[in-house]
Amino acid sequence: MIGAKKKAVRLQIIEALGGRCMWSDGCTMGENCGPQTDPDMLHIEHKNGGGNQERKMFGRKREFNYIRNTISGTGAAAPSPGYYKIILDRVTSGSTDYQLLCANHNFKKHAIDRCCNKKENRGKVPCPCAA
Ligand SMILES: [Zn+2]
Ligand SMILES: [Zn+2]
């Protein structure tokens, strides 16, 4: 269960990132076949696939202040360490590492990463996953 405070920060991130699925071919998973805008259906997606590694890193309190200081440059210790707070800081200070994807397109992205983006499959037409 996600805490209310954490949820509020998550909503701020979603707002800062445009509030809708940014699937490159256009998202039609929302109301009236428009882009998905329901925050409960949106994933905050690390564009370069570093999400798992980053979560692990940010999840460790010991390394938190180091990372926090590197990002913000303030040198101040965070009052309440949190992964979402760090992302919000990065997004509002102009980071382009994050995007929103709806649940369906997040799933699709991972499917593509597992197949079409593999070195041995790149440029193959059709891709093995289409067969
Ligand atoms: Zn979508
Ligand atoms: Zn593929």
C-alpha cells in the first residue's frame, strides 16, 4: 500500500511529465480512444531502462544522501528519503530521463526490449516476435 504523502508526490511527478501516456505511435488506451490519463493506469518509466538499478540504489539509505547531493547539488540531507521525491526533483529540474506510459504500453515496451531491441534481432524484418 502506497502512503498518502508518497501518492501525492507521485501525482506531482505525473503532472510534471504531462499527465498522459507518451507511447511513440500514439496512445488510444484512454477515454474516447485518446491517450491514457488516469494516474492509476500510468507508469513512471525510466526511458533508458535503468529503473530497476536505480530503484535498488535509491532504496539503500546509506547511498541516498550521496545520490541526493549529486542530483540537487545542495549538499543538504533529505528530511524524508524517498524514491518518488528524487524523481520529482529530477523532473522539475529538467531531467528528460523519465516518461509516462500507460500499463499496456509499459508492458509492450518491455516486450520490445526483450526481443526487438536485442542486438541479434535489431533490423530484422519481420522481428521474431511478430512471427
Ligand atoms: Zn498508452
Ligand atoms: Zn521483436
